[in-house]
Amino acid sequence: MSRARAHWQALPPFTQDVIFACALTTIALLEVTWWERGTGSLGATVGGVLGLGIGVALRRRNTMLALVIADLSIVAQAALDGFLLENSFSPILMPVVVAYSLGAYVAPPMLWVGTGLQAAGFTALGLLSNGNKAGNVFFGILLACVLPIVSGVMIRRRRALVAELGARQRQLVAERERTARGAVAAERARIAGELHDVVSHNVSVMVVQAGAARRLIKTDAARASEAMLAIENTGRAALDEMRRLLGVLRRGDEELALAPQPTLRRVEHLVNLARALGLDARLHVEGDEVSLPLGLDVAAYRIIQEALDSAQAHAPGARADVVVRYRPSELELEVVNGPPAVGDEVKAPSVLVGLRERVALFGGDLYAGRRRGGGYTLRAKLPLAESAS
């Protein structure tokens, strides 16, 4: 069934209309010549059916021409003593289909012209018919003019609305992608500058240690060896940071970057600043503090900073608990805020994409989700196995 529907939809609209018109015409001819044979001219009736079939076939290719042909057909067969629309069903359906097409595919002012033609045609048909002429005119205009045309207009407006909404959605998606690419470019520039500072610092330390080792190598071999070891460790750290820098700069524009900030030792300053801005922020440090690599240190600071900024923006006046957990193999950062003191329920942080990329850069994991009872939890885990000491 679905395959047949797909084949049908793949056909051109005019081909579909021709097939539909042939089917209706065949049924109508069988009805007027066999099932519901009326009294009057059979030739005029058959001619009227064929004219209506042509109108149905042209209903989308040239709707106004189709309407004129259909109206002339029903009026002419009635004038020639035909019985096309007396007792049969399928012949009545054919001008209704043409009238619906007028509403669905023709816009004002031609819509009003077509409506007038259809009304005039069925008025003439009612006046030429036998019996209650006024009733025939009224019901003919109502059933074959007003109702199908109004239905077609409603469908046309709905299609236009769907198309407009689709265009707006595509525009919003394009704007969002452009904004994201702009943010990526800015973040990548910040990363390049900040990691450059980190690497430059390590290289400066290496230069100082190398100078000290050169002066001590002849007089104090032990201290010179210590200086050489410091150079080795600092060089490894510099290489790690350089790899991260190159990894970020090689990414495509579709990937969001992240930018580290100062040191985790100043996290208490962040909490105090958030408290001064109206957030009931509290700091909890668990475990023994360890020395962190510079890149990881500033990244941890940046994660907490952005989480607090987001909590302040989306949940003003709420309580926010900042937890820093030093574990043997990982650093865990957690910011938990409750619902806002006033206003709407807390929203998801707007920086989640950037934070996920920031955490992923160091091989960590990020969890973010709503809390039962209101509020939001953001938790980041950064591995320390390779570099903490």
C-alpha cells in the first residue's frame, strides 16, 4: 500500500488529475447509461459527462479554464434536455471537485470571478431543471459552489501557513548555526591566547631552570640535577598543553571550543562574588588539595565560573552549593542550585555545549539535569591520573 502511494505521489500533478478524471468519467458514464438511466437526451448527458471529465483533468493545470468547461457542460446538457444531475451521484461529484480546486489553487481576485461563474452556472442549471426551481438553485449553489470553494480556501490557507512555518524554522536553524559558528571562532581565539600564555609560562620556567643548571653544573652537581629534572617535568607539561592547543585549533568550525581561566585556588573568590550578586552560594571542598596542571586548573575554574553565572541568570536568589572534590584519580566539580526565589522555574544552563567540550578536552565527563523538587545540578569529572601530584 505504501509503495503504491509512493508511486502515485511521484507522478506529475497533471498525470494524477488525468487518471482521476478518467476514473470518474468512466463511473459517471456507467451510472447515467446503465444504473440510473434518466428520462431525456442520452447524447446530451454523455456529452456533459465528457465535458466535466475534461474539467477535472485540467483542475490544477488551468483551474479557470476547467471551471468554464465544467459550467458550460452542465448548462449545455440541461438546455439540450439532458438528465446529468438529476438522480446520479458521480456526475455531481465532478463539478464539486472542480469548485474545490478553485478555492484550493486560485487566489483573489480570480477566486471571486470563478465563484461568480460557478454560481451563475448552477443558477442557470436550476432554472432549466424541472420541479422546484428556487430549491434547485439554492441547493445547487450551496452544495456545488459555497461548500467546496470554502473548503478549498481553508486547505490553501493551511498549506500556506505550513509553508511559512517551515520557512521560519529553516531561518531560525540557519541563524542558530551562524551564531554557533561565531561563538566557536571567538572561543577558539580565546583558547589560542590563553593556552599560549600557559605554554609561554612553562617555557620561561624552563629557561630560568636551564640557566641555573648551567651555572651549578660545575660547582653543585646535585642542585644542577634537580634543575634538570625540573626542566624535564616542565617541558612535559608544556608539550601536553601544546598538544591541547593544536587539537583545538585543528577542529572544524562546527565544534565548540572552550577557554580556560585563572586558577582553582581562587574559587572562593568566585563564590563570594556570586553571593554579592544575590545568589546564596556556598563552597565545600572535600579531600586533600593537589597540585593541578595549569591547563586543567584554569579549566576547572572556568567550569565553576560559568555554572555560577548561569545559576545567577536563570535562578536569581536561589541557593547554590559549589563542591570541589579532590579524589586520588579525578577532580570532581559540582554546582547544585535550587529553584529561583521569584519568577519561573530554573532553566537549563545556556553554556552546556561549551562546558561539555571543555570537559571532553581533558578526557572528563559532564552531567547536567533538573533536580526533583526544582533546581539544577551540574557535575564535571576531570581525570588526574596522568598529571596530578
